[in-house]
Amino acid sequence: QVQLVESGGGLVQAGGSLRLSCAASGRTFSTYAMAWFRQAPGKEREFVASTFWSTGTKYADSVKGRFTISRDNGKNTVYLQMNSLKPEDTAVYYCAADPRGYSGTQYQPYDYWGQGTQVTVSS
């Protein structure tokens, strides 16, 4: 069983930055694919970014050049640095993990999820 705990969300003005963190339990964190998804009110959960040792990093087109996913395997933590934030980035952001190494854009295959952290970007 893997537990994921997100932190770092909040309210920020357009153009600002936030860094989300996701702390994971488990001794084999380095072997997990990790991802961030987000869900705005009335919308489906959408892929933001993922990272895995064999496939590298992936980003949604809407965040490329603005967001950066990274991980610290020594701390069992994955990060999402978000710069140049826009009002349309407002959503609940979720951390996800897949011990089998799936790092794709579909949310269904990911086995473990955090509780989510709210990001609100004001115009």
C-alpha cells in the first residue's frame, strides 16, 4: 500500500508561482511512476505531468514551458513547480503513483492517489 500526501497549494495571482509537493510512503519509491493530475469544477480529471526513470518526463501541452515535475527519491517526494500561473490553472491538483511504471496520460491505470490540494489563480 502506498500513501500519498500533497501540500503546497494556495491562492496566487496570475503570473505567480507555486510549488506542490507529494510525499509518498514505501521503500521502493524510486521504482514508481509518479504523476500530477488536476480537476476543475465540472470538468474531468486531466493529466498535467509525469516522471519515470525509463520514460523520462511528460507534460500536457497546456503546461509545457511553465510547469516542471521533479522527484527526490531520497526523500520519497515528487514536486510540481508551477510558474506563470493562469486563472485556467485553477483546480484541485492530485498526485498519483503507479508501481508498475505506467506514466501515461490516462488517470485510470494509476493505482494510488493523494487527497488533492487546491490551487486557485486569481486574475
